[in-house]
Amino acid sequence: MANGQMSHLELAADDPGRARKFYEGLFGWEFSEMPNFPDYYLFSFGRIERAGGAIGLRNKSAGSTMRLYIDVDSLDETLPKVAQLGGKVVEPKTEIQGQGWYAVIDDPEGNQLGLYESAPNPAM
């Protein structure tokens, strides 16, 4: 693993079972219990082909806290599931000119995540 490469995401939950149900239903993540760590469930979202990030001005060009974005095939198909699974859409589907679309959600535990759908041929 390269120095500086992000390697682990930890989501805080008051009810880990509720959180597992949300992420299993929304993204199809599979969970396993970590031995000797009660109420700590591991998951994998597969191999990362490419990753990056940005720094933006708080509450202007970026949110108020750190936000992780998760790729989805279709925001139109994913966003309706958020409320059904106990979450909330905080910012609706919004276009990023020439790149794709994003939305912001809260999971049932109060964690805020961004969702991102790439345009068919994003201009990069």
C-alpha cells in the first residue's frame, strides 16, 4: 500500500444492525463480524480503480465537514431507496457540468455521505 493511500472507512452507528440494513439495501455491501471486536462489522466495497479528493472552502465550495462520496450507477434509482431504508436526502441530484451528478444523503445513524454518478463520457 502506498504512503498516503486511504485504506479504511469507519462509520459510527448507535444501532449497527440498522446501519447494516441501510448499506446492504442501498449498495449491496456484505458485512462480517470482526472477531474480538463486539459490535464492529467489516465490509468491502471492492477494488478501487481510481480515487482522489479535493479541499474546498467550508460551506461554500465544500460541505461543513469531511464528506465521503460513493459512486452509484444511477442516482435516479438510488435516491428513492434512501428514505425507504431510513435515511434522508439532504441535497438532491445536482449536475456537475461535464462530469456527472451528485447528491448528499444522511444515513439512519446521522452520517452524511455524498453519492456520485458519472456522466457517460466525463470530460476530464
